[in-house]
Amino acid sequence: EAQVTQNPRYLITVTGKKLTVTCSQNMNHEYMSWYRQDPGLGLRQIYYSMNVEVTDKGDVPEGYKVSRKEKRNFPLILESPSPNQTSLYFCASRRERGNTGELFFGEGSRLTVL
Amino acid sequence: GDSVTQMEGPVTLSEEAFLTINCTYTATGYPSLFWYVQYPGEGLQLLLKATKADDKGSNKGFEATYRKETTSFHLEKGSVQVSDSAVYFCALTYNFNKFYFGSGTKLNVKP
């Protein structure tokens, strides 16, 4: 089954404790991206990657890092989480060849930073 | 800058009612426009799209027309069902790399 898998789905952590949210896709998609969803603000793009070792900032990259060492994985790293990073995070991917613009989303990771 | 504005929700309708969810955009060029739907506890999934002015996207009884003159992409459905209850997001992109989403409109359909 074609899917985008995120882990963990739920996490409560404390300020300053480094964490990583993993994202993996099994569709051989070149493009992957991270979003955060906040009430009244919709989805805002954090980072995206057009292929291995190629990453670029979205609209809200501050406080986040990403890496793309393998095509299927695109982890989101919070080096020193703060309460304003409490949010629902979504990973998405799309194919490059025959690109229709359709994004395939994971089920989301709800992060709470105390 | 580029942005998408959606009508505030929630929108509450009775089954078989007509649905309109308004979406307007601000763009410096000619973006592609999308509607995504998010069912409870799930990620977003593409509902329909339009890539140029006057295009009409349609899927599952939903329709939206890309109106350049009014910078709008309103979502419509003639007869909603309880199963259509979800959050609907309007979005735009130029190059399919950077996407701009609206704030989402929650739809509740009552039997």
C-alpha cells in the first residue's frame, strides 16, 4: 500500500529536549515536505526537499532542521523545542515525473512541548 | 505576498443541502489551485485542482472553477452527505514546491 508514515504520532516533551519526527514514503517520490497545522492558520510549510541532499526553506523554518540522506526518508529535527512549536505536523510527498501537483500526506504527528 | 483566504467555519448544513465554501487568493502570477480535504484523524488528501484560468476541477460531486478576474476558487457541491463532514483547505502553488494553504473550513453535515 502506497503511504507516507510518520513517527511518533503523539509526543509530549519538555523545552530544550532534542527530538526527531521521522517521515518515510514508499512511493519512490523525489519531493518531500513538512508542514505544521495550527488553529486559524491552516498549514504552513516548514521545509521541503526536491531530492536527496537537496533541501530548502518554507515559510516557517525557524527552530527546525531537516535532512535528506535517502530518498524515502525526510526527518524533521527540533534541536531545542520550545512551547511555540506545539503543533500538529504533517509530512507530504509527491512524484516528480508526471508531476500533477498532488501531495500525499501522512497521518500527522501531534507534538506538545511543555 | 502570496496567500489564500477561506471563509470562516464551521459551516453546518443538513444532508442534501447545497454547499459553497469560499476561497480567494492573492498571487503575483498565475498559480495552480487546489482543494484538499481532511477527514477526522487523517492527513489531507487531494479533492480537486485547476491549473489555469477558467478551468473547472471536479471530483466526487464537488466542483470549483478557477476565476482569474475575481481571484477565486470557490468549492461547491449540489447535495452534501453526512460523509462529507471534514475540514476543507484551499491551496495554491506556482512550481509545486512551495504551497500556500488557507486556514481551513470545517463542514458539519447533519442527517
